Amino acid sequence: MADLPAPENQIIERFGPHAAYVPVGGWGAASDPDRRVPSHCCFCGQQCGMILLVKDNVIVGLEPWEEFPFNHGMLCPKGVNRYLQSGHPDRLRAPLVRAPNGFQETTWDDALDRVARAVRQIQAEHGRDAFAMLSGASLITEKAYLAGKFARLALKTRNIDYNGRLCMVSAAAASKKAFGIDRSANPWSDILLAECILIAGSNTAECSPITTDYVWRARDSGAHVIVVDPRLTPIARTADVYLPVRPGRDAALLNGMLHVLIQEDLLDHTFIRERTTGFEQVKEAVSHYPPAVAAEIAGVHAEDLVRAARLWGEAKTSFALHARGIEHHIQGVENCAAVINLVLATGRIGRPGCGYGTITGQGNGQGGREHGQKCDQLPGMRDIEDPAAREYIARVWGVHPDEIPHQGLTAVEIFEAIDRSEIRGLLSISFNPLVSLPDAGFIRNCLRKLDFYCAIDFFLSETARHADVVLAGSTQEEEEGIVTSVEGRVIHIRQAVEPPGQARQDTRILCDLAERLGAGDKFRFRSTREILDELRVASRGGLADYYGITYEKIDRQMGVFWPCPELDHPGTPRLFEDGRFYTGDGRAHFIPVTWHPPAEDTDEEYPIVLTSGRVVAHYLSGNQTRRIGPLLDQTPNPYVEIHPQLAAQLGVADGEPVRITSRRGSIVLPASVVTTIRPDTVFIPYHWGGRQSVNILTIRALDPVSKIPEYKICAVKLEKAAAGAVPAAEIASLSPRHHV
Ligand SMILES: Nc1nc2c(c(=O)[nH]1)N[C@H]1C(S)=C(S)[C@@H](COP(=O)(O)OP(=O)(O)OC[C@H]3O[C@@H](n4cnc5c(=O)[nH]c(N)nc54)[C@H](O)[C@@H]3O)O[C@H]1N2
Ligand SMILES: Nc1nc2c(c(=O)[nH]1)N[C@H]1C(S)=C(S)[C@@H](COP(=O)(O)OP(=O)(O)OC[C@H]3O[C@@H](n4cnc5c(=O)[nH]c(N)nc54)[C@H](O)[C@@H]3O)O[C@H]1N2
Ligand code: SF4
Ligand SMILES: [Mo]
């Protein structure tokens, strides 16, 4: 593999170490490729445009795609290094079956027959819903749509859910309630026009690096920035007001800000009267949060809270952004609603420079939550329990409405049903739950209880190591398709290479399995284009209407924002411009919020708050980025961020091992002593498995509405550990065999 270009060949933008780069001359083996394929990053929801350089069926390098309007050629370190995934020696090249000493390769016929046999046997003995499916939002939308249809018509199970359940669902539920639709309301160009930007629970610079560029460009034009985060993240360092909230106290803090807006009459009364419902109830709810009370609960200074409220209230335009920091809570939906209440009270939505959005996480975090791989959803963002929706989708699929199973269990609930032996078989695609779900000890036991487990992946993940059959699937760049980015912009993923060896395209695997399960006639797709054509019709008339979206139109327009109901419709970059919302009454709905404590608050025995999240170099469970040398070098191992005061109490110096224990388990990690975290809180990045996994400690507590886990808070105790107690990366059993 070629070396990275020397630093002098890079223009490192002003962003410092967590930078977005514009490479000069490209990355990797930029010379003499067979083809240049303009496409998008396979990682996060920013979905940066980039030109893939292909030689001999391998992506060997990248060039900036300057014309793509979202990122103008800029990439973060993950994007810059993504090409190293192609042709990787760890790549699964044939299906695997469990053998006495690990896995052995087999033929596709044998592997698929085994899966079909297991499905039939388990369903005959325990009922159809005893076989479950888990899917993912890294998948292109065609695959996501196919997964939902496959579960309902081929597996005939109600139990399908997806990894967006760990990610997007709190924001989705709040947006659906307040606006009647679940999409960021604005194109990101509106950020540039905002006078005030509120960022709550988002490590923007590391996790949505291109969004940082928008925020900082707005700042250069005079915008004020407010950041709410228990850690002084890179974006927080450049904020006008930084509110170092104690984890799990956002609802009180945000209610406190609205209290100030009401008291100081910084409201848009006309908007509230003509375009909304429910303000009086919200006014009553926030009356209990005067600044002193809210600040006391939130662990911030009351003056800062008031200053933040005034900056928001006095601005003429504004943009509110939030991410998992306020969403990964048992109060996740209410936290999002509390942000929306600020937006509605000041009437700042549906106009240039006036916006709101959750920052989507996974590559297809948006498109992956629209077309039916959620347990409660049918394509087009339709409700699976709505009789009209069932009837419409049944017609598109050529079945009777009664043949579509009803709502099933969510991701964590599926594991709880496995624990109760109600679910006996599992098929997963694009999901690594052993690393990513909370309470990893429990999840591991569930995997052991399964009668049969099949994983579809292109790298052997920690979870796939528990499988009976592993099907060698495809990466993002191995099938043509669409993805919907953070802005709601539908973009075109071009196929750059074919799957290597015997590996197969994910869509073909699902269609082949459907054939063996007796549903082949519903899965006769010869290409993803044919899947998109069916999806367009299936979504027609739904909230997420894609009928007017084709690959060619996306190419012509550099993306199409949905809804796009007709072929000659240009798409809808900014929602609600006509003043109407997608709710039954056409108005936006205020939602009253009352703060309540987290599922597991600190006490004498477990006195410290543990929170978790990400670093710039790694992606999600790390199954992809831990195999890429430059990214692994940047952050080779997890660590625990500790404030110097707490470190002194523990007698721990930077780099020394610390044992972190919760009621569910215990791990040892090196201390990273930093002044950028609250002294009552520690932080661990979650991209590692085995004994390095923070999810050994986290709690299996769910938001009652969205069913998202409370990853962002549990109670722990810390002690200095013996020298040498930090586990080495578990190379043989749990970590990648090679990295390139
Ligand atoms: N580098 C990188 N980028 C990614 C990803 C990745 O794995 N790596 N994953 C993508 C995905 S799927 C997602 S979901 C996004 C996630 O993007 P983010 O949500 O920005 O990332 P996190 O690190 O999960 O958490 C964000 C911040 O929440 C803060 N926080 C913790 N508890 C609280 C709290 O109670 N209140 C508040 N206000 N803040 C709190 C943390 O200190 C952290 O800085 O990133 C996407 N982009
Ligand atoms: N403690 C803690 N835990 C967390 C979080 C946190 O902040 N703290 N964040 C949560 C969040 S927001 C998220 S999104 C989840 C993510 O958790 P997961 O979804 O489990 O993590 P991924 O690494 O995306 O796992 C996806 C798997 O899909 C594979 N894959 C990717 N693309 C494709 C494809 O096109 N086809 C196929 N067949 N396979 C593919 C990858 O190789 C990988 O093995 O983690 C959650 N877990
Ligand atoms: S990981 Fe996200 S920000 Fe980084 S290059 Fe890829 S899409 Fe862009
Ligand atoms: Mo996520």
C-alpha cells in the first residue's frame, strides 16, 4: 500500500489536530488509476463527496471532489484513509461456517441452505417471531429497504430493528411529535446565515467535522456560538458561551433558557399564536426552572445560562444543532423537545438562516430510518400500524395486508427476548451489537443462548465471531445506491469495485435467501436500480416521499432533498417554508418537558458519572477503522479522561492504569488526565471490544418512547490499578488480525 503524502503536500486548514483537510494532488496512489469515480465517504452522516481512484478492482487513493457543494473537497482523517479498507487482507472473501476450531470456508449453496434450514426449523418449533433480524444504517437505502421487506415477507417475522435504535431515534421521535416529520429542517447553508448557533451534546469537531466548518464560517461573519457539553471539546473552545453541563441535566438547563426568554419577552408571539400549539403548557412547565434552579441542577453558572438565553433570544436568525450527547438518555426524546421548544418560542424555523437539526450519525443515519427497517415502520416513513399504510405497501409488494407482520421489538428488547428464550434465531447485517450495545456481559450471554446466529459483514466483527454462519457481504462502494445525508440531501453512491473473491453483494445475499425461504417471487431484483424503482413507488405519498428521485437527477442537481413527490419536482431543501408543518393540524407542537434524574445516578458507592462517545480517528464499533493503520496509530487504544482534581484524589498520573467499576462490570484503562472535563465526570471512547469495551460498564436503561439506551450516564467508582493491569489489545481473539 502506498505511503500517505508528506505533510508538506497537505493544506491543513485552520482547524488544528481535529482537522478537515483539503489534500493537494490527492491521497494514496493517485497516479495512473484505471478510473476516477465521484462518490461519497463510507463513514459518517456528513457523507462528504470524494473521488475514488480505482485500479485493478481496488480503491487505491482519493482526490478531492471540489464541486460537491457540502464539503468542497474537505475530508476528515477517516475520509482521507477510507481507501485503505479496499483490498484489505482481513476482508471476508467467502462464506464461513462454524467448525470445531473456529470457522471454515464453505460454498454459498451450503451456507445459504444452512441459514434457510435454521430459519424453518426455529420457526416451526417456536413460531415465526422467534427468528429476528437486526439491520444497519451504514447500508445504502436500497439495502435498508430490502432488509425491511425481507424480514416481513421472507422471514415473515415482526422482529426486525436496526442500529439507528442506538443512535437516531430520540431525535426522530421528538421531530415527529413537534413537526410531524423526521428530517433536519434545513440545508446546512442556512447555518452560514445564522446569528446564533446552539450546539447541545455534539462533539462537532471530531464527529461531524464538516459541520464545524459551517459553524466557524458563520462565526467569522459574527454569529455567536453556545455549546452545551460536559467536556470542553474543540468546538466548545471556540464558543461565546460554554455550558459544562453535568451529564443528564440538559432538560433543566434548556428549560432554564426558555424561562429567561419568557421573562424577558424575547419571544415571537405571532409565530406562537398562528403556527403552534401547546405553548401555555410549556410556559407552565418551564416556570419551575428559574435560572438559579436550572443552573443548580445542571451544574453550571446561572449567569452563563442567562447569557446564553439572551444571545439566542436577541438574535434575528439562529440554528439549533444537537447530537447524541442529549439524545442517549432515558430522557432523550424530551431533551430534543426542549431544544425544539426554544426554536418554536422564537419562531426561528422555515426561513433562511433559521434552522434546526439533529446531526445524523451513521453514513445513512437519515435514509436508513425512513424506509422500513425500523420495527414500527413501513417504507416512506409510514406507521406499520396504520391500516391505510399497510394496505398501500401490501399493494406495492403484491401481498394481502394481513401478510405484513405488525410492530415488533426494538434492538435491545430483541436481546431481552433472546435472554427469555422467546427469540431463538438471529440474522444480522451491518451491526456489531457485542461492542455497541450497553451491558456487554448481558449481550454476550444472549449470543451464547441463541440456537442459531448468522451475520452478514465484510470484516469478521466481535459479534460475528459468535455466529454459526458468516456471510461475506459487500462494502458501500461495491453496489450502486442512494444515501441521505445529514442535510436531508439524497446523494448517489456509485459502484466503484466488485466484491473480491467469493464475497457477494448484500442485496444478492438477501434475494438468494428469500428464494430459499419460498419468497423468491417478491425478490426478483436484477440491480439496485430496480430496488430503487420499487422503493420510489413504495415511498410515494408517504412523509419521506422519494418518488421523484433517480440516480440521474441526483447527478444533475448534486443531490435531491426529499420530499420530492414528482419527477419534475426540484426537491425540498428547506422544510416548512409555506408555514405549514406535517402534523395533523398543520401546526408545530410545543412539548412540555420536566427534568428527571438518570436511570442510575451517583451515590456513595459509585460516586462518579461515566459518559462515553467518540474520537475523530475511529468509527463506531471500530470494526472498520481499527484495521486502518494511520487511524489506529492516531488512537491505538481506549483511555479514561479524568480531570486533574479527580486524578489527584485517586493518586493517578497521566498514563497510569485506572480500574473503572460499575454495577455491571469492571475494566482497566490508562488515565488521560485533562482539564477539559468536569471533575465529577469521566469519559471513555467506545470503539473497542473485549476487555477494552466501555459497554461492559454501561447500563441497559431505555428511553420509554424511543427505546434508545442511556449510553451517556451511569455511575462508576475509580481506583488506581496495578502497573501492567491495562489489557493488551486482544489481537488473537477480539481485535483485527492485520491492519494496513
Ligand atoms: N469520529 C467519529 N465521527 C462519528 C462517529 C464515530 O464513531 N467517530 N459516529 C457517527 C455517529 S453514528 C454518531 S451517532 C455521531 C455522534 O456524534 P456526537 O453525538 O457528537 O458524539 P459523541 O461522542 O457520542 O457525544 C457527543 C458529546 O456529548 C457529550 N455528552 C456526554 N454526556 C452529555 C450530556 O449529558 N449532555 C450533553 N449536553 N452532552 C453530553 C460528550 O462529552 C461528547 O462530547 O458521530 C458520527 N460521526
Ligand atoms: N457506550 C457507547 N455505546 C454506543 C454509543 C456511544 O456513544 N457510547 N453510540 C451508539 C451509536 S450512536 C451507534 S450508531 C452504534 C453503532 O454500533 P454498530 O452499528 O454496532 O457499529 P458498527 O461499527 O457500525 O457496526 C456495523 C458493522 O457493519 C459492518 N458494515 C458497515 N457497512 C456495511 C455494509 O454496507 N454491508 C455490510 N454487510 N456490513 C457493513 C461493519 O463492518 C461493522 O462490523 O453504537 C452505539 N453504541
Ligand atoms: S467520516 Fe464523515 S466527516 Fe469524515 S470524511 Fe467521512 S463523511 Fe466526511
Ligand atoms: Mo450513531
